[in-house]
Amino acid sequence: MVASEAFRVGAGPVGVVPSEPGGLLDVLSVAAVVLDAEGRITLWSPQAQDLFGWSAQEALGRYAAELLVADEYVDLVLELFAKVMAGGGAWAGVFPVRHKDGSTRLVEFRNMRLLDEQGGVYALGIACDEAVLRGVERDLALSVRLVAQSPLGLAVLDTDLRYVLVNPALERINGLPAEKHLGRTVREALPFLDTDVIEASMRQVLASGVPLLDQFATGRTPADPEREHAWSGSYFRLEDPGGRVIGVALSVADVTDRYLAAAEADEARRRLDLIARASVTVGTTLDLSCTARELAGLLVADLADIATVDVLESVLEGGTTTGHGPTSEQALFRALAIAAAYETDIVHAADPVGERASYPVDRLVTRCVRTGRPVLVAHVTRPDLAHIARDEAAAVVLAEEGVHSYLAVPLTTRGQVLGVLGLVRARNPLPFTRDDVTLAGELATRAAIAIDNARWYEHANGTALTLQRHLLPHPPPQAAGLEIAYRYQPAAAASGIGGDWFDAIPQTGDKTALVVGDVMGHGVHAAATMGQLRTATRTLAEIGLDPASVLRHLDHITAGLDQTIATCVYAAYDPHRSRCRIALAGHLPPVLIRSGQAPELLDLPTGIPLGAGGLGGAPFETSVLDLIPGDRLVLYTDGLVETRDDALDDRLGLLLRLLTDPSLPPEATCDRLLAALRHPDAADDVALVIAHVRPHPPAHETRQTA
């Protein structure tokens, strides 16, 4: 009785654990019935009333066969009853039973004989609804099979988070047999995993009842200690039929293949994004140094901690390398760019930008350009640094900064090695891989094309500039009656050299021809065409032809050149008559500055550009100006006044305002105009001539002086 009371209040002795309603026995609602030796009902449980419909008062004392069995089954029941009571063993099976409401129900029975202290014999019948039992059996069989054969790792843990069930799949996943799990917590059984997160998730589910699905985790287990695995885990709270919390269920799926595929897809997207950005951000200009800086800046952080770009000096000098770079024992490089993902002394250990450095064949950069193949040192050792660093001191810096992986990739295009792209990892813990070599090679190839274009552009640009400066006149001899100042400024390096030219040509009778012209286009072709027209102009000027006649001859010459158009202003000044004869070929109007008057744009017949009228020729007109000492004539090309953002009339107005100070000498006036009107990044070159009229003695005085 004490034990019974103790159990009821839940404070019994050790080993007695109270149970709340809702367990499996409650689901089955097992009925108990005791019969005496005559087959009369002597004990009747409440569950029996639930199962058969008869109350204890109605059932006790009555013959069970008479109360519960249909007439056609009475003989069979009595036979079975007699066998059990005679000690023939227990009987189990399904039997149709008559319910109080008159219906017949199938009931699962277990019948056995009981003996009391006096030797009395009784029959105990345990019964439950057959349909309910079959349902429980099916559910149990299904659960057992699913748990045992599931490819998912499954486990059940009690409310103390100790394993009470582990299926074979989870044994394989964790690399531990079930007995190494059971009775242990996750922390005790699997200390190599992030158990804090796992147990926190379980406690959350136990407290809230809300499942946690697809919780991602990575790690290594004894099942495969050399390889990182990925798992997707889900947690569910377990409750008995009465709603009592009895633990938590865990399902685990090994998603390593999916994880690796997703990681590879992410890496592929990252690499494609890097290549896409390279196509947009590398080679935005035709400036060699800028292109190198763009390449190095793109690669840091995304691919390397440090990136350097070095080009062979022979390539920069305009030479070519046949096949795989230099064949001599030394390779001479010039450092074009270096970029770092963070502040580091590695930058100072590299070759300074702009400096040249010569390295022997044992250096990795030299091997890279000599073979034309990437050089990968996935795991850099201390001896490797001697072949990477510029000198011993730099090797010490690289070691102190934690350089652990190195990659050199040749900059190759059109079968020629231009230089090398150097990549270093220090803070990034991952070594360079073959995939990194492929990516760096793709980026290096794209960048090499841009670098080669910039290199050839600068070479062609320099050639054109040299040609143009050679073709332009040396300081002209002082002209009779004129003080001449001139300027020529080439276009910015990114836009190319144009075909602007000027000249001051002595003529007979102390006359001087002033010429300013502009060949449309840029580069060597424009400069060469300018040289042809300048030579033709000097020849025609020496003949003493009228300005309009000179332009007609030049137009015929230009039309014979390949798709060439030029503008020109030609003026011939006679100091003895103080007269200037002038003609235009599609050129901007000169500016005339008279003493005491505001500067003005000359209203002259514009004519058409040279070469625009074809071989048939075009009309040009000569205008006559009378000039007196102190007057100035300003001739210029469109590069002085035209811009992309401003209206031409506004710029011409600014030009006139800048010429309002007649006291400023012609040389200083040239400087003023260029400083005010020219932008450092101007896309066109400019030629400027200012002719200041000086007093000149009469012709006979000149001859007497001579």
C-alpha cells in the first residue's frame, strides 16, 4: 500500500517512475477479465467496459460465454476454455465478440491460467480491439523498417539529450557504432563536431516544439577523417499520445556532394564575374602603365593578396621576342604596377614601379618568361623565397609577412611573351590551385592584349610625334616687318598625334608667307600627310603664287592622296606695301588685332577643305588686308578652341577676350592662349602663329643698307 501511494504521488523509491496517461497501453486500451473455474466473470476492468460495453455490475457473476459469445461460437469457446484451465497452455488469437449494442467486434485475446494460494484456478483474459492493435503493429513495423533501412541518419535523444536510438545510417555517418552513442550526449559521443550549436538547436526544439529544418553544418568524423563533409540536419520534438514531451528526433543527410557542387558553382560564378569585370575595367585606356595598374588592382582580394605586373624591357623598347621570351641568361624587366589587398611591407620588398631589374635564370619570373608557362609554388618554403624575392632582404620580408603561396603567369599575346603577372598569398590561407592557374592565365591573356595594344599605341604615338616634330619648321628666320611667335602642342597621349602644322616661308621682295593647316585624322598617316602638304606649300610659296592659287594647287595635290582632307589658311605679307593677301580652305577665321580696337574675327570667304572637292578643283578667293605697325594677325587650328562640351561661338568669344591686351608681347600672348584654352587631356593637337607688324624701312633704304 505504501508503494502504491508512493507511485501515485510520484515520490516513490528509487527505480519507481510515475507515468502519465497517454502511453502505448493507453492507446491500446487493454482490457483485463478474470473468470473462475466455471467460466463466470469475477473481475472486470474499466477498459473491459470500454471494449465490450458492459459495466462491471452488469458483467460480474455472469458466464462469459453467455455474455460475450454468439451461439455458433459457444462450443468452440468452451473447448478452448477447458484446454486453458486444464493446463494446456495459453491461447492467443482474434475472436469475434458480441458487444452490448448487439454488434460483433473482432478482439485480440491473450488467455492464460492463474493459480491462487489455495490452488484455486482462474482464467485471465487480456484483450484489445483488433483494428487498433493492427494499426499500432503496422505503425511500429513501418517505423522500425524506416529507421533501420533509411539512408538518412536518424537518432532519438531523451529530454536530457542523451542518445536512446541510433540507426545504421547514422552509425556510418558518424563512424561510431550504436553502443558508442547510446546513453551519451552529443558532446560526449561526437566531440569533434560543433556540439554547442547542435545541443542549442535541440534545446530550442524541446522548449518550443517548432522543428528546425535543414540546419547546415560541416566537419570531419571518424568515418572519413581526411575529408571535410557537409550535413543537413533537422530536429523534431517527440511527444507521446498524451502530449508529454519524451525527447527529440534528429535526421541527418550527408550533402557533401551537393555542397561541393554548389561551392564549385559559386566558384565558377566568381571566376566568370572576375573575367567579366576584367573585360570592362582592364584596358580602358591606351596608356600602358594605367592598363597594368588596372590589372593588378582587379586581382587583389579576389585572387591574390599581392599582384605585380612586370614587362620585359626589350618589349617596351619596341622589340619582339620570338616564342617564349628572352634567350639570354638574364631577363631585364621593368616594374609597371603593384597592388595589395591590405597594407603590407611586401609592397616595399617588390621592385619599385618604373625601375628596371635584371634576374638570372634561377628566378621564377625569368623561368616564366623563358618557358612561356605558368610557375606555381602552391606551398612556399624558405628556400623558395630566394627564387621569388628580388634580394635576400626582400626574402626576409616575405617570410615575416607570411607569404605561403606564389604564382607567376606569363603575359602572352600574338605568340609573344611581354612580361609576367606575379601573384602572392599571405593572409589568404588557401594555396593557389590549378584552377587559379587557369583563371590567372585567362586574365593574363586578356590583359596582355590590352598591354600590347597600349605598347604599340605608345610606340606609334611616339613615332608620329617624332615624325611631326621633325617635319615642323625649326624656328623660322626673322621675317621682314614681322615679329612672329608660334606654338605647337600635340594631343594628349591617349588620343594620338594629329596633322596640324604651321610655317613661315621667306619669299622674294622681303615678303613672308604664313601658313597654318590641319590634316584630319591622327597618327603616323596624318603626320606623314602633313609633311607632304607642308613641303608642297613651301614649294608653291617660293614661286610667289597668289594665296588662292596656292590653295587650288594644294587642293589638287590633296585630292590625289588616299582619303585625305585638310583645312588651311595661307597669308602672304608684303612689308613694303603693308599689305597682306589671305585665303582660306575650310579653316577657322584668323583674328585681326588693330591698335586701339577690339580684336575681331576676319569675315573672309571660307572656301572648302583641301581634298573635299575631288580632282575637279574648287574655287578659293584671295582677300586683301592693309596692315600698319602694331597690328597683329592670329592664325590657329581648331584644337585651340574646339571642345566637346562648349559651343564653338562661346570659345571663339573667349579667344577674342584673351587677345584684348595689345601690350602683351606675342610670345607671352601664345602662352596665355594655350594656358587658358588648352586642357591637359585635350584630344586634338594645336598649331598657333601670331604675326606682329613692325615698322619696316622702304625698299630703297633696304637696298642701300644692304
